[in-house]
Amino acid sequence: YIENIVKAQLNPLPIIGDGKQVRCFTWIGDIAECIAGNITNPATINEDFNIGNLEIYSMRQLAEEIRETAQDLGLIPKDNKPLDFETVKEYTDDVRIRIPNVDKVKKMLGWKAKTKTSESIRHCLSHLLR
């Protein structure tokens, strides 16, 4: 999305399906902190954990947030034209809702994501300013 919205400034934005698929996005620093902070924790032996952020975004909402943040940072011009979407692929078996169950990691390790998706977007876009 960043490549298409910021660098190529595509509008309409090519998407898969209708863009209403729901996803949760987790900042890599939060994931790394959880793994590094628990690598020697005996409670993790032979266990698996979903490490994730429970903020829910549709793919369209994610695109809108990227665009608005890029405009706020001056990476693309501000305009009142709405972001349009163009379906380029559709999958009949596309998962409509994907939300991680993080109950186990929270209960056993006391972990939860700290970084909001909006902050993650700002971090990624800020690297384009360098």
C-alpha cells in the first residue's frame, strides 16, 4: 500500500477483493520485544503463541490511514479527492476476518501489543522522509 499510495500515488488503488477484509497489524518491534523478552522463559518451552495487535482494520481503512498520514507528513499533496479502489484480483476462499487470539500470550506471559497501528504507519512513512 505504501508503495502504491505514496510513491506511485495511484488513485484508484489496486486491491484484492472488495477491500473490506478485516486484519490486525502488529508492529515488528512489539513482536521482537515479546520474543526476546521471553526466549529463556521456561513457560515458553514446547508452547506456541499468537503474538498480535487486536486493533481491527479493513484493508480499505488501512489504505485511508496510510494516505491521510502521508498527507500530514507532506509526502503526498493534500487534496479532497477520495481514495478510490479498483479490484484487481478476487479469491473465492479469501479469509474475510483474521483476528489473532492473544489470550494465551497475555495470560501466560503478560504480554500485549503496545504500538497502535496508526503509530506503526507513521513509523513506516517517517522512513521515507530520511
